[in-house]
Amino acid sequence: MSGSNIKITVKLIGPFINQLGFSEKTMEFPAGATVDTVLSSLPLDPKRPKIITRNGQAVTTGEKLGDGDRLAISPLYSGG
Amino acid sequence: MYGWTGNILRINLTDRTHKVEHFDEEFAKKWVGGRGFALKILWDELKPGIDPLGPENKLIVTVGPIAGIPAPNTGKTVVAAKSPLTGGYADGNLGTRVTEQMRKAGYDLIIIEGKSAQPVYLYIEDDKIQYLPADEIWGKGTYDTHDWLYKKYGKGAGVLSIGQGGENMNLYSMVRSLEGRAGGRPGIGAVMGSKKLKAIVIKGSKPIPVADPEGMRKLGLEDLRKVGEIDKKTGWSIQGTTGVLAWCNEVAALPVHNMRKTHHPDAWKIDGERLNNARVATYGCPNCTMRCGITILDHEGHESELDYENIGMLGSNLDIFELDQVASLNYLCDDYGLDTISAGAVLAFYADAIEQGAIKGDFKFGDAEMAKKLLGMAARREGEVGNLLADGTLRMARKIGHNSEAYAMQVKGLEISAYNCKFIPGMALAFGTSPIGAHHKESWVITFELKQTARDSYGPEKAAKVIELQRIRGGLFEFIVACRFPWIELGWELEHYVEYFNKTTGLNWTLNDFWKVADRIYALMKFFWVREFPFWDRTRDYPPMIWFDPKNADTDGPIAGKYLELDKYNQLLDYYYQQRGWDKRGIPTRKTAEALDLKKEADQVEKFTKLE
């Protein structure tokens, strides 16, 4: 970890993998980064509804992330 | 009357007779179609307490007013009967060419009564009805059966068939159509088998009665194109429903080891990404431009089409993390005509019961080869084990004893779909109150719970959301009969379906009109159950007791140490009942029934239990 950066593992779900070209990646962000910070760094359609979880729990976009957090970003589904 | 043909084809297999009856506009507007039609017919015509596998049961095949017309995802047909698995009302929908062909043959409803003395299949072409010997296809799987029928009648025919599962009255056997998928989880295939009816083939040549045929045609084709474009833009079909698997693993909702666990480090081996990489073909139902089926080669080299439920229940729930082996189990279920969800739950329960020492056997979690053998035994009811496995988890648990019912993962006798609700109260409520037993098709509230509310809330907002989704999914989409996928997955607004309905029928309905029909149907479905089980109480709306057991809580991951709390679940049920206008037993009150135009039905159910 360089300086006061934090490492976040970003896990993409479904078609987001194809849109961004990776499935799971550990990325560095400045300390104090929020869910929004991560989202704005990714070329995802901001208008498309998403379900975002941190370490498996629901999270709001303004929440601050901690070093080692895992952020899963999924489109909406209505079941199998 | 536009939108509906108004024709009911009533077939009696005992004496091989048939007649065409008619329904009027009042019936059409009150019940709309699909689930609504099937429920009302079964309510009116079945005597309570009949043997679901006897000649008194009736098999219903029905469609809705927009079914079969060119418009997004309108290729679905509903099959229904009294369930041999649950003893209650049962239905299911499946994509098939039968939808369009049945409409063109001039029928909205087919009622099949009695029982043939010999294996038979039905050939329906407009007004011509033939009862033909099924000797050459009886005993065959659904693939061979369909191939044989397509050779005889051409690929344009609509075909429904059963496999060996239905023939041998496996209680979770389904009705299958190779032009789409399978439907009727609670043993509709067994009902068809009990009547010695191997298949139904339908061809039609008449116009479908549409109030604004040119307007509807133009709109429907344009919208099919638009839905296809949105799908391409969003990439939804790249993984289809199987994207859900990785998500469930992230949020601790994946069925693993008979739902004793909620996530697994090897889940990635069977997820949508791996599936898409292994894809050899893409599959979809008629009238669909967002084809969600992903076909891969199974362990034996067959083409097998998978979705999330198949992989969750036949893969992770059995601790099988080899995709080709999961595909093999799925292929066998499809060929035998078994429900993949219940089949996965049954095998997992069997392995669990053996692991717990409740029963002796040589099947272990993770053993794909033995799982294949057991599926065949269950489909053919071979020996003691085959017969045990053919009856579903609830009957198995009652035979096995040793408190195994606590981990028989079912509600009302129907096995829970691939969402592990160890700590998802709203989805547990959705399974608990699903009107055919535990099924995800009625209400899928997980995303709401994990996106917009606290996961640990048991508040009235969750009950309200379950009801809202039941109105849409178990109501609207089941009675106009269309696939729900464009709605959430692609953001295709519900108002489109109102427009299709109005252009087809010439009516001027709004969504509120549909919600009233949906509430009426849900109330009558509950009455159907109460009539069959007059000492009804709320415990029948409970999920399996193991989800309330602190000892079953995860030891690691997002919900470590968490479990459902029974007193809070009861509170959530109260919210649900209050919002529906049902009493504390979970039965619609007389006031609610009468507000839904169910006075006559309320009078009938009061012969069995007192209404509040």
C-alpha cells in the first residue's frame, strides 16, 4: 500500500464483467474513499440501477471504505 | 369480445370424448387468463379431498389474452392441477409454441379430465381432436419424445410432454416443451402421467382475436426489437440469470450443502462467467428477444441448457463445483422431466440425512456420479430408495424421522428455490407465503432487502414489498401470461403490458385494475388450500425450522452468527396478513373476500372453516 492509500477488491457481477473487462480486481484509492469514489473511477453507466454490497452487506454510496474491503457491484435481477 | 377466444376445450380421456364450451366477458374480466382461469376452474370443478393422481383431478392448459401475439416475452403457457406433491393448488408457466398454436387453434383453456386406459397423446389441430397411441414414446425421455413428435408433425407444432418422471408419478415431475422450457414444479407432470397422457401436440390456423390487430402488430414487433436492443446494450443475456450465482455467493444467499451454508470458495467454478465461457449455443422461448438460456456440453457430451436455479440446486447445494457435471444432472432432469429445483433439494436432503445419521445410505455431498444414478432411480421409482426420493423432501422427512423435517428445505411441501434465507427475513416471508409452496417466481424480494432496507429488519415495509411483488409477478405476469424478465432486468415498464392488454382486448384498464385481480387470485388460492386443509394455521406459512436455529448460523462470512428469529418472523407474518386483509391464521376474512367479489367462494369455504 502506497502512502495513505487503501486497497479495495472490486468484484463485478454479470454483464459488468464484459463491459469493464475484468471480473475481480484489487484497486488502490486514497484513504477516505467512499463507494462513490470507486464507482466514479469505473466506466459504468451511472443511470443503470445497481446493487452494491461491501463485504456482503448493503452499503450506501456515500459510505467510507476501509482498507481490504470487498465491494461487489451487480445489476438488478429478478431471480433465476 | 376481443383478446379472448371465449372457447374452452374440455377433453375426457376416460371415454375419449370432447366438447367446446364457452366463457363470457364477465369471467374473462374477473380472472383474465392463465393462473386466474386455471384456479377458478379447479376451484369450481374439483371436489375437496380428491386424489391428485386419480381420474378426478383435472389438468389445465391455459393462456392469457396477450399470450402468443407478437410482443415481448408472450410465449408462455400455464399448466395447473391439484398438486400431488403439496395437496394444494399448483401451477407453473413455461415458454412453448403451444401458446401461439393453442390461441390459433381457437382455445384459451383446455381442461383434461379422466384417465386413459392406455398410454396416449393428444393431437389438436383447430377443431380436430385425436387420441393417439403413445406406445412408441411411452418410456422415453422428453428429448426423444419431442423428436418423434416433431418428425411426425413438423417443427412448427407446439408440444408439451412428460418424461419417465411423469410417467412414474414422481411427485416433482414437470411438463416440458423443447420449444421453451418446463413448468409445473409441484408435480403437474405426475398428474399428466397419472392420466397416461404422454404428450399434447397443438397446431392452429385461426386468427387470434385482437381488438386493434394492426396497431398491436406494429407495437408488438417494434417493442420486440426495442427489448432486443436494450438487452444487447446492457449485456444481460451474456450471463442471463446465472449472474445471480456470484451475487448470492457474495451476499451469503447461495444454497450450499442442503442450505446449511450460504457461500463457498469454489462457487466461482460454476458461476455465470464460467458458463458463458463454455457456451456452445444460446436458447430462448418463443416471442423472446432477450434469450437467457446458455447451453454447454455436459460431462457426457450432451447439450444442456442451464439457468441459475439449476446450477444453484444441482451444483452448490450438492457441493458439486464441476460445471460439466452440474450440466449432466440438469440434462438428466430435463430428459426425465423432473424439476431441477426439487431434484437438487431432494438429493441434498438425502445426503444430509445420511450425514446426520438419520438414515443409512451411500450417497455423499459432492458425488456427481451417484447423484446421476439416484436421479434415474427417482424418475423411475426404482426400489426403496427410488421411491423414497420420488416423493419430495417433506414426505421423505416424515418417513425418515429423527427430526429431519427441520432440514427438509420446503414450504407447504414444495422445495425452496436457490436462495438461502438463513438471514434474509423478507425473502423467507416470500417463500413462506408463496401460494403454491416455496417458489421464487411469486416474489423475489432479496434485492430490495439488500439494497434499500436493513437486512435484519422485520418491518412492515418488507411485508408491503412482498405483496407488491406478488401482485406483479404472481399476479400480472401469471394471468396475462408473459415472462417477467424484461421488466426488472431491462427496465421495461409495466405500463407496456397494460398497453398490450388494452390493444388486444379493447378495454381501458390501468395497473390498479390488475392489482385487484391479483389480490382476488391470491385470496382464492388461499381458500383452495384451506378447503383441502381445513385446520389451517399460520405455521404452514413458516419456512423450515432450521433457519430459526442459532446452531445453524454461519460461522464465517457476512452473516456469521445471524439467524432468523421466530417471534420476529411471526410479527412480519402479521404485517403481511394485516396488509392483505387476512386473519391471524393467514386466511382472507369475509370482508376481504367480499371486497374482491369472492362472496360465493367465501360461502363455500365456510363449509370447511369459519371465516373471521
